[in-house]
Amino acid sequence: MEPLFLFVFCAATAGLLIDSVTALHRFERLSDEEFNIFVDGLLIVSHTKTSPFILVGNSDYSYTSQYGNFRVTDILQEKVRLSHFTVVKRASGVTSLTLSSCDLQVTLEIFDRDGLTYIDVTSVPKDINRLWFRLTSTGSDEHVYGGGEQFSYLDLNGRHFPLWLGEQGVGRNTSYWVTQTADQDVPASGGDYYSTYWAQPTFVSSRKYFAHFTSTWNGQLDFRNELFHEIEIWGGPDAKVFPGSLIIGRADTFPDISTKLTGLLGRQPLLPEWLHNGVILGVQGGTEMMLDYLEQAQKEGIKVAGIWIQDWVGRIRTTFGRRLFWNWEWDPKQYPNLDKEIIRLKEEEDIRLFAYISANLNIEGNMFVEAKIGGYLVKDTSGDSYLVDYGEFVCGIVDLTNPDAFVWYKGKIRTNLIDFGFDGWMADFGEYLPPDAVFFNGVSGEELHNQWPVLWARANREAIEDAGRLGDIVFWMRAGFSGSQNFTVMAWAGDQLVDFSTADGLASVIPATLSLGMSGYGLNHFDIGGYTSLYGVTRTEELLIRYADIAAFTPMMRTHEGNRPSENWQYYSSVYSMKMLGRATEIYILLKNYTRGVLEEVTTLGYPAQRPLFYHYEDDPRSYDDSMKYQYLLGKDLLVAPVYLSSSETNDRWSVYLPPDDWVYLWDGTDYSGGGEVVTVNAPVGVTPAFYRKLSTHAQFFRDLTGELMTTLATANMMCTP
């Protein structure tokens, strides 16, 4: 059913009776009012008078925001169908298409390049600020994936997803009391099912194609209509690019689609081998406490690859919890002798240190003063430095569109982090950019907002490349957009609530990773234990260990104390927790030889490390069901079914769907022949159900691993009694 907006029809001259055929795309005229566009034989566009390929219109809208939570008021004024068309085929293989209604006209050029079909919008009416594309849908039997990092749903069909970055929200479920309380405190801070740090105008259809839109503006992916997918792009007369291009890639398998998509957007470099030496411990409190935590962890058998000390810059305290002093240089009072310890730990113990940074500078720090004097900060409409409240402290924003500011800040990353000795860091806060800010390059804040984390990732990436350390240093980001694939080394899932809720708790990191993978970004990890503790919701020991259990089957393990460390259970809160973290870390290390091969596929082929079941079982209808969003394949040969509910709900038993194949339970070697069924296994704390393909080329590796795990499990039962 059409939404209740104003639609306009006008008479127009009939189009030319011309069909366009090239090696990849094909334009098929059906009548004066109907045409189809095929890509590699697949119907992508079915234009009719009542449901045209493109619509244009106008809307009155405004933004309000606080702490990265955006509220958008949007009142649609008109939505006009461009029903009439003319088409001309050029000798070069380009199809020129004009769509019109009355005096409104949009012109397109359709051409093929590098195995993809491009639909470039070359002109639009001057006085519109909306454009809608409609692509063919086959209804409820079609499945749609991607849209960036989506935490609530893997299959997007039947829902809509705004294309605007922001805080993901607290609870992310409007029927959850935590979300309702958060919304009462700060409007929109509770979030909703579509709230995300990483939105992206990209989707993959089960019909075996991807669609990617090059716009960086706000918009929407709308999959609620049975007949078409509608992609809404915002913009307007002042836009540098509006609406951009639509790029279609088709292939016969999902892995081949990933290869084409990442060939367009970019791939991540191979992660360093040292990452698999163990877990990265997130601790705070100064040099002495850092070393004490390390000694304690090693005493309890935890193998440590590194220590992440986000408070290396010093600390402040707010009502939200303990925060950092955003002046991105070493605070020797907080961490005395760190310049020596960072070298000693790496040289003598092969343990690396990690830091924290953002592109925002606290007005109380010397870096803010230096940036302001240099003219390196984003401006407001009056020409002053744009100041943003990040939660009881105020910052300026480095203007990464200013070449001098970009070089200056890249130099700070090089000097203050890389040359100091850090081997990685969290590059945070790419999603707060105010839409009314003024930038050196003249692009509006609204148009730059989604692109900002890409620029921020690029600054970090180039600093590493300038130091000759790409492939050795790891930085991770939660915010992203189209193009982050080319710069971000590792993603992380952001600030999950420290509970077992599905919308914002432990479970949510799984569809987040899978949707990001289908959007062309192949590496993700999460805070072991979650992060956000508010309104009396605090982390339990069981939750912490379940997080660690899952992390063992991911590309990277890292703990986090959370926003209120003293109120929440930490890995160091008991010997049992340390033993269990040590055990999960041992599993992570044992999987190294297999995981390294999976990571090489990310780099060379563009496959995500963690994959939905349908990715390799495309002929199995059940693998597409959205209920499968909490299971995944690590590579092709290892199926992982994380336990995301508490033992009080599961009784330490867990049901797993096995796609059609011969499977072996990794923990005890039990065969499950044929697949295509749900099996139930024992899953106490410390055990994440995992199965390997019996016919895998890595079968012997997994058989040997099963023996190791059985020994580890027996030892754990004796040593890890809570």
C-alpha cells in the first residue's frame, strides 16, 4: 500500500522505442510506460506508471541532538512519481535514461565497469531534497542483509532502517524499561532496533546481488513493501553530491558477492600474528596497578597478548561514570615510568600496550589550545570553534577536512602513540558530528556526518602507514560508513548493556557482526563483559564468562572494565573468573592455525571472518530464517552457536540448528550426520557449542583440537569451581 503522501501525475511525450543491451546490463522496454533493467540476467528494476523506478520530492526536517543521540523531525511535503521516460543507447554501451513528470526531470546514465553496473544520476530538479529509488522485490520469500551494523535483525526484509549514525542507545528496545528510563533522562538516548554507530546504504539480496549507494546523506533503506525495495536519499541544492550513484553487483554465490562488494569498498589488512598470543586486558589505574593486574593474570594462567590502558591520558569523573581527560598525550602523573615499561614489556615479555584516542579535544587541555591557535577546529555558524558537550565535559573537534589540520593530527597520532610505543588503540567517537557545523572544505555537516568516521579512520590508518607499521599495529573503531572498509583495521561492537537482553546485551553482538560482514566489512569484536551499566543494571560473573566463551571463537579477545568498574564484576573479581578467562583464552590460542586461514580470506577474497549460515548453505531455506542470527560460521568449517541467555533460563542446555552437512561436536567428538535438524547439547558456563564439518580439509586439526578441549574441560572442572 502506498504511503499517504501527495503524488503528482502529468502528461508527457512517449519515450523512444529503443532497447539497450550490453555485456552486463540490459534495458528492456515493455511499453510507453513500462521498462525493466536487468543486471547479468537478473531483474533489478521494474518500472511502471504507478510504481516508477525513481520518485522525487521535498520534506521539511530538523535535527536535535544530545550526547550523540539524534532526533530527526521529518514532515514530507510531496513525493512525485517520475512515470514517463525516454531512453537512448550510445555506441559506447552507455544507456541514457530520462525520467520525468511535468517539469520535474531526472537524467541517468547506466554503464558497466569492472564487472559492476553503475546507475549515475547526472541531473535532478533544483528544488527537491529527496529522491527515492525502487528496486524489484519478490516479497516475503526474499531475504535482505547488510545496512551496516544492525544489532537487532539480520534479515532486514519487512522493516525500515534510517541511514544516520549516532549512539546506538541504551537498551535499544522501546518496550524495555531500561530504554524507557533512558529516553526520559535524555530524549532518544534509549535507541531503537535500527539505532547504530555504523549505518550503510548497502544491502545484499538472497536473489544474489548487492546494491550500494554512494550518497553520504541521511536517508532510509525501506524493505516494507512486497513489490519493491525503496531507498530514500536526502540532499538538496547545496549538496556537493546528490544523490550520487547506485552500483549493482551480481554473482552466483554469496562469497563471490562479498568479493565483488569488497573489491568496490575495500578490504582489511591481515591482522598481526601476535594478536593470537592471548587476550588484551582492559585495565586502568596507573602504572603500578597495570603491572599488578598483569602479574595477577599471569599467576592464574591467563595468556596475555597486551594491556589496554584507556586512561593513559588521565581521568575525570562524571555522573555517567569514570571518563578520560581528552587531551591525547601521556599523563606521567597517572602512569609514571610508562615510557620505560612500554618498552620493557614488549622486549622482555612480548606484551604490547594499547591506548585510546578520539578526534575531540577537551577545552581544558593544551592540545585544544594548540588546535585553536592553528585554526584546526571545526567552526560553528558564527565562525567560532564548535564546542560539543560529551557528557559534563566540553570539546572542540579537529577539522579533518582541513589538510593542515589532518596532517597535524596525524602527526600527533604518530608522535604521541606510535613513537611512544603503543601497538594499537581504540579510535572512538566517529558518530557525534553536528549537522550544523561548518567545515574547511565547504561541505555541510549534514553531508559529512556519515562520512566523518571514514575520515577519522583514514587519519589513523595513514599515521600507521607513515610509520611503516601497517599489519603490525591494530586500531579499532565502533563508528563507520561506506569506505571504512578501506581504512579501519578492526571494528568493535560499541557499548553493549551489561545484561542478557537481546536488543542491546550479549546476543546483539552476533547479528551486528554478521550484518557488518554482509555490508563488506569482515572483522569485528566486542568488549568482553559489555560496557554500559546504568539504572542498577550491573555485570554478573556469569555474563562476563559467557562473553569470554564467545570471544574465543572470534578474531580478537579484549576485556573492558565498563563505565562503572567498581560497581561491576571484573575478570579479576575472583580466581574462578580469572581461571575461566584463561581457559577461554587458551581455546582462542588453540584455534589460531585455523583462524589465521580465515583471516587471510578476509584480506585476499573479502569474505567476512564470521558468516551467516546461509553464506555457505544457500540451498537450505532454514539457514535464511532470522532466528539463525545468533549462530554463525567462523570460516567455512566451524559452526558456533553462542549461549546468550543465563543458566537460569537454559538449565545449561542449548539447542543448535545444523545445516545439511555432516557435523562433529567440537567438545567431545560426537557425530551428527546429515544435518538439517536442531540438536540439543550440554552448554554449561565455559562451553560455547561449536561443531566442525566432518569433511573439512581441517578435520584432523579439529580432531586434535577436540582432544585438547576435552583435557582442558576436565582440568577446568577440577580447578575452576566457583
